[in-house]
Amino acid sequence: MIKLDENKFYIKFDENAINELKKYQQKEGSYESGGILIGEIYLESSKVIVKEVIFSKKAKRSYFGINIDKKEMQKELDKLRKKSKYTMNYLGDWHSHPEPQPTPSFVDNISYNITLKKAKIQTNFIIFLIIGNHSNIHESMWIKTCFIS
């Protein structure tokens, strides 16, 4: 298992990831989008860099909800890990909300708890990200990192 120091943990989004997130901001009545975050992990500094934002094309989507296709996401993750010679890792889940400064809904919190209990991951953390529709995407990101003991 890859274990990062919770007290030194740092997340960075590279420009490619930010540009992908901008594409999926929920504006003008569009449905929620979501998927997974993939990136590199640096053990010595407990830093992660989100490099890829994968969108679930097979998700069941509505204005106020999304059910991400986990099999599709696993396939995409496996493909990217192999292509990167296994330097890329699953970092967490993301989805959009139709508000400038998003906060998790009751359903989101239940989903996060289920993910924390059931996920079979190689790290001691999972990142949960909600992107809102503020024009400045950096001001429109709700991020929570959960560490698993």
C-alpha cells in the first residue's frame, strides 16, 4: 500500500486536469458530470498531482445526480496505468454541481462513506472533488481528502 503523510499531504492539479474540469462545469441546465481523478504520487513529499480527469460516458445523469459507471472507470484507469508504465494512480472521484461554490449533498456524503468502506485501493487516501459553475474554477472546487487507516 502507498501511504502518504496526512500532515504533509498536498494536492496539485496540472493545467490539463483544470482544463478538463472546466469542460464539465454544470452550466445552463446541463446534467451533472463525474468520473475519476488519476495522477502521480510522490512519497517523499506526500504530494499528489492530478494529471487526468476521466469523464464517465456511461453514467446515469440528471440535473441533481449522477451514478458513475464503475466498470467503465476501472477500464479507463487500467488503460492509463498501463500506458504510463504504472506511474499513474487512482486518486479519487469527482462530480459537478449546478452552483458556484458547491458543498456535498446528503446523498454525496452517503456515497463517500460507501466508497471509503468498499473501495479496493492501493493508497491510504481518497480525494473527493465537487466542481461548481463559478467562472473561476479554482474558487469553484470543493475538495476533501479522506485518509484510511
